[in-house]
Amino acid sequence: MHKINKLLIGITFSPNLKANIFEAVRIANMFNASLVGVHVGEKNDKKISKLDALLKEADTLKKDFNVIWQEGKPVDVILQTCTNQNIDLLILGAVQKENLLKHYIGSIARKITRKAPCSVLLLIKPSVKRVKCKHIVVNGLEDEKTSKTIRTAVLVSNALNCKKLTIVEEIKQEELHVIVSDDKSLRRANINKERIKTREDLRIKNILKDIDCTNLTIKTQSIFGKRGYSIGHYAKVKRADLLVMNAPSKLGILDRIFPHDLEYILSELPTDVLIVK
């Protein structure tokens, strides 16, 4: 995702509608992109009037805004609209912690995230007034998609005027190949850790050498632990404003039994999350 030309926002007439619309308009303007809204349900004068009133209150859009009204199953309609409209970025309101009361909304966000043909931005705390983005965390794990994800994180950082970017290299604990049982094995484990960190930092430097990072302060951080869980915890502890992640190659029934790294993020969102496809 080297450029974002077209955004889609799911419109639900809920208490968060105003904040969601205001956020979507701001984001569209930051990327100089056109905005599409989709409402799954009946079209009537009351809904049209409410939406028009909110758009007049929001910032003036630099480009056009179109609304699609369609009845059907929310997941199917939103996914089909993404394809039909050639959407680059889908914006969804999400639930930070899932429970039985919020399961319906959470499950829709997760289903769409798994199947969306475009990148997805999950907003856990949409705001009417802009909250400045000060710190973005992006995954730096060894994967063929990571270079594109880091490029997207830099693009988003520049668009949001965010100056701080941390690239987190999640490393599986098994890579150490050392069982710590005494001082000697502890020293060996520490030496192995430093060697792996050096290797990972070099890999990330090779990715960054072809990216213009002039306006950014970039830090790399190696973390040993469970993928997905570790970076989510790091983003939460560091109070990051946005977490940028690779989209998974595929998610199916096995991922519900043996969770994929992204499933940890989706089940307890640590902050706003951008999933790059």
C-alpha cells in the first residue's frame, strides 16, 4: 500500500457515528483520498438527514464522498463494497475487549479483518476532536510482507505528522536454543540474544535503506516471546497510538484452535490497529 486513494467507512447509526465520521473525514483529508460510506440497512429520510448534518459539522472534505445504502449481511456487504469500489483502506470501529455483550460487534470486525481484500484500520477510540498521533509501532518480523508493511507505516507516519516510529522484531524464544539452568547457560543465552538482535537490526536496516525516513525518529526493538501477544503488549505498555501489522497469509478453522499471531491482537486490541494487505 504505497498510496491510499480511496477509503471506506462502515456507517452504523450508533452512539459512535459522529466520532467515526469525523475520524474518517480527517483521515481521508490527510491522505488526500476520496471517501465512501456504506450503510447496511434501510435507506430513509431520517438517516439521510442525520448523516448530512454530521458531514456539515465535520471538516470539509478535499475530495468527494459517496454513500452506498444496501441491505444484507454486514460482513458480505462491506467486503463486496471493498471489491466493487477498489478500496485501499477500510475503516472500522472496533471493540477493545470482547465479551458476550459486545461479541456481535467484535465478531463482525474480526470476520471482515480476516477476509478484507484491502488494508483495514480498526479504531478503538474514535474521537470528534483530533487526538494527535505521537508514536506508531510496526512489526519487523522476518516475513516477505514486512518490507511493504514498514513502507506503509512510514507513509502513514508522514500523513499523520507522527515523528516517532518503533519497529518491533518479535523473536521466538525457541531461537535461543539454550535452557538456562546456571550462570554459564545464562551467559550463553545472553550472548545468543545479542547475536540474534544484531542480526535482526541488520535485516531491518537493509529494509530501511531504500525508504525515505527524513522526518522520522526510528527505533528498533527486539522482543523474545509469543508472536502477536508480545508486540501487542509492547504497544500497550508504550502507549502507542497506532500498531501496524502484516496481514496474515490465511486464517481458517485451525487458527481458532491454534491462534495466529494476529488473533491475539484482534481479541484484545491494545490501541488502534492498521492491518496492511
